[in-house]
Amino acid sequence: MYKALIVDDEPSVLEGLKIMVPWNRVGFEICGETHNAQDALIKIEELCPHLLITDIRMPFKSGLELINEVRKMDLDIEFIILSGYSEFAYAQEAMRHGVSYYLLKPIDKEEFISVLKDIKGKLDTLFLTEYGFTCQEIETFRKSRSQCEYNISGEIKKEPWKFTWNNFDEELTHALQLMNYQSARKLIDKLFNFIISRDISLPEARILVSSCIYHILRIAFEKNIKLNIILPEETKEELSLAELKNLITDILSQTISLMLENRRKKSKNYLYRVKSYIEDNYSKDLKVSSLAKMEFMEAGYLGETFTKQFGCSINEYINRVRINKAMELIRTTNMKLNDICYAVGYKNYNNFYSHFIKVVNKKPTQYYEQYSGNIKKT
């Protein structure tokens, strides 16, 4: 599944595009949405989408300027420009910048779907050529593997076996999504043990292993992972079983290593964004779930990585920021404690009181007396 990012300063356009197309059926998922080019650049760096759909005219930075910035990144990414009738000249300029697709507003559904299918075809072709596959080889893999599975299934019926072809791709995908090398390696070992124990012919083994390599590379490509791999031409014809195992193990190791490296890089980006958002919006009703939704993440994972990076939970950090701001207001203003409580984001004084003591190790009234010399009853 390829990832698409939508950028438009009109909320109605964003919502309309999300529901207009059966995204999964045309091979895409919406990985994010933003209202301006600056936020889009942050999202692109984090999410590495394969497709950027952007309005041509937006505040501060245009869609064309955004595309020029994105071209400097090392990403395989396609672009769709959205344009109003009065901005057709901009669309022509986009074509000169190498953007192949532009759609005039209001967007025609059938035209949009046709463009998405075309882009999916381009990305599919890019994947095949990047790793040295040909369309004919892939089709051969599919047909030959189906025949191999049919032949092998007969043997399985005679003698039950733990290895199940129907679940193999699904389990391998799951292990890769979790970036769990040990689980993925166990699956590869299980595959080769099965091949050896069932005395599967070397030509059939090559077909099965090659199709598994294709599956791993496909997942890496869909995540915009750049692997330094070109499959040797002899993969399908000359490599021994041991050499095939070494090859697929090396590919697996490199894929997961790069996925983990990308996650580490991205985690710092989004964690500092969340941290900065808390510092700028401490007075709002902040929840871990809403912060996670903002970053298109699971709340549990965001909380776990935030704690590892900063040594405190998100809620602890929210309270720390609020109390630090409350201390500043006590020192620099004549506001009453009750007003300060609400100004920094607490809905009731008791909650403010308890968190103030935890952070400062003093009651708010004591701190107020120390710095104002004039305690006001709340």
C-alpha cells in the first residue's frame, strides 16, 4: 500500500478528498494531511509518502515552492497539483517543473481515480526496476509459486506440517512491520527447514525464496526504505540453497536495520514536535490521545517513546510546564492563585494544588507568599 499526503488550506477540500476515493482499492492510504507547506515538509520528512497531493496556492508558501523543497529530499515521490480555473497558468508552470498531474477544482472523481491508478503503475514499475526485477519475472514468480504451493499442499495433506503457506506472507509482513528481526529470521529458518525436510527440488526452492525476497523488498519500498541491493541475475538460476539463504538473510537484516534507523530519526522529530506543542499550548485541554492523533500514532507508543527520550511521561511533562508557567505568573503578575490555576490549563484548584506541590515541593500559597508578599484567598 502506497502512502499519500494531502496539503490544502481549505478544510472542506481535505475532507472531500478523503471520502471521494476508495483509497485502499486504488493502492493508497492517506498517511497525513496538513493545511500549509511548512507543516507538510515536516510530515514528509517523518512519513516519507510516495504521493504528495497539494493545492497550488496557499499562505506563506505555494504548492510549487513546496514541490521544489521536496525534490531536494532523497525520496521517490510523485506529485498531484490541485488548481482553480483562474490559476491554470500556475498548473502550466508546474508541468515545466516536471509535475505530470494537475487536477482542476472542483475535482472530478473519475479523473482523480484514473490519475491515482496511473501513479500506482509508475510506482510499481519504479520498484521493479530499482531492484532489478522485470514484470515478466514477477509474473513468473506468481504463477510458478502458485504451482509450487499446489504441489507442496499435496505433500502436506499426506503428513501434517507446522509450516503453512497461507500464513507465511502474513506472518512475515507482521514481523517486518514490528521490525522484529528475530521473528522474521525464525520464519526464514522455518521456510528452509521445510524445503529441506520435504526434499523440494532446487528449481522450486529458488522460485519460493525469490518470491519471498520480492515480498521483503516490496514492503521496504512501500515504506520508502532505500536498500543498497541489486539482485544478482543468477538468483533464479544458479545460486545454491545455502547461497539463497544467505542472500535473503542479508536482505532481511538490511531492511530491518534501515527501518529501525529511520524510526529513530523520525522519533526525535515527532517527540520534539509534541514537546514543543505542549510548551505552546499548555493552557489547552491536552490529552495523550489527542497528541498521538495529531502525529498519526498510537497513544501507547507515543507515551512509551516520549518517556524513554525525556525521562518523564507526557502527563508529567504537561504538569511540569503548567506549574513552571504558574510560578512565572506568581513572580511577575498580580494575578490571584485561582486565576493562575485556570490560566495554565487546570480545571479545578485542587488538581492545581496537588501538582504544584509535586513539582515545587511547596504549597502554591507558600510560593505566592514568598514572591508576592500578599497572599490572596482563593
